[in-house]
Amino acid sequence: MKVVHSFADARSAARYSRDGGGGKIGLVPTMGFLHEGHLSLMAQARRECGVVMMSLYVNPRQFNQSSDFDIYPRSFDRDRQLAAEAGVDVLFAPPTEEVYQPGESIMIEPGAVAASMEGRHRPGHFQGVALVVAKLLAGLGAERAYFGRKDAQQLAMIRQLTHDLCFPIEIVGCPTMREMDGLALSSRNFLIPAEHRETALGISRGLERAGRAVEAGERSADPLRRLVTATPASLEWQYVELADQHDASLLRTLDRPSFLAVAAKVADVRLIDNLFFDRCPDGLKVDRGIRLEAPSLLYQ
Ligand code: AMP
């Protein structure tokens, strides 16, 4: 695995690997502190592409609170080893001076797709995500880029960005990986105090109640939203919404491919999770993601 720190070196390293082996260049953007969610994206890229590039950059522009940026977990050596084991060919780990250069003035306003849910609760977040993702998509020469369904609204925003800015890149959405107890994997899980773990599980259990109701025929958003929050756990809910998979607009009825998304705080750690509802030959299918069969490597 080649480790590079500039866009130019990343492009030539990927081109060099490709000239040797052929196939498409697949990009997996991450903020590091890798877990099985990230690794599943890399595994899918490995299966589908000739060259796998991973970017590792904790983007300060997408943190609407600098305290959140400061405590975001980081561990470069660990990430480098895990990426190499996952079959990554090129690890792009730029310093901030490479990503944001003096004299820049262009900003990206993602518009309606970013207006609700995360966009409403984290002002400026999606503008920061859009700018860094646009730089990665434009600057690295990948033909496919892999993103998790875990960040459902982000995935919709990135599809819209790719379409609107005419990037010749295919965006691939991958299932949410969960810990053995159902908690959606996130680098932030590492920050949840052990005594609050049970409270955090209220999120995935609430979604599971709603998922079962959908399977039993419920199609109205309000009862589904109430089922999610019907838990004794003392969670600080920020939102529970049903949204269109395509443009993230809020829905009152589950009548198209959509997702039920939540954000909640547990002991000051902000967590998000969702269920996807996909079309299938006999109607709708609930995508709950995939549970690990062993404890996550986050805790090793
Ligand atoms: P992050 O490092 O949190 O910015 O995430 C990098 C990529 O990994 C994004 O596309 C996320 O959606 C994806 N991701 C994060 N957590 C998970 C998960 N539990 N399952 C699948 N993908 C994930």
C-alpha cells in the first residue's frame, strides 16, 4: 500500500497501480478511526475495482462545533495497518494545507437535499461535507466512490452533488454495519461511557420496532416515528423523520424508497442511525444493515 499526502501523488499512485493491473479506481472517503463499517466499504470496493484508494482526513469544515472536532478519535498508525490489511492500494492522508489552500473562495450550497434533519441540526455541516467531497471526487480521478447508508442524508446529498456538478463518477451506497448488540458502528461509539451503552441501544431497538411495524403493513410516518421513541431509555432525541432516499425530502407516508432516520444524544455523544425501505418485487423490503458476529475492532 502506498501512503501519499498530495492530490497529485494520489492520482499518480492510482494510475501506476492501474497500469499494472487494470480495472476501475474505487475511492472510499473516511475520517479514520476505522471500524468494520469502513472496512465493509473497502471490501466492496476491492471486489468491484482494480484499484482501491482510501482517503483519511478529519475535515474541520464539517464540524459545526470545534469541541466536537477536537475530541473526534484519531489513530493514524492503526488506520494505516487496517487499510493495508483490507487491501487498500493507495492511502491518501492529506494535511489541511493540501485540502484548503490560501486564497480559496468557492463554497458549495447543497440546497434542499441538505435542509432538514442533519442540515437543520448541524448548520454548515453539509456545506463542509459537500466541499471536501467535491475536492476528493474532482481531484483523485476515481471512477467509483463508496459511501455508507449509515449516513443516509449525506448519501443523498453526495448523489445530488455528483449529478449537479457532472462528475463522471458512480456513487455506490453500502449497508450499515452494526455491533453485535445492534448499535450502528460509528467511530463515536468509542466515546460512549460503558454505563450509557444500554441507553444508546434505545436507538436501534426503537428503529427495529418501527421496522417490524412496516413489515406488518404500517405506512404512516407518525406512528412509525412514535414507535421509535417509545422507549424508557433516557435518550435526548434530536429528530426522527421518514425521508425520500433520492432527495431527502420529508414524507408523511411510506410510498417510495425511503429511510427512517434518527439522531439522538447519549451522554453528550451524538449518534445517528436509520432503516432503509427499498423496493422489491413484492413491495417493500426493510434494510436493517448487517450485525457483526464478534466484538468490533473499535475496542481492541
Ligand atoms: P466517516 O469516517 O464517519 O466519515 O465515514 C466514512 C464512510 O464510512 C462514510 O461513507 C460513512 O457513511 C461510512 N460508514 C460509517 N459508519 C458506517 C457503518 N456503520 N456502516 C457502513 N458504513 C459506515
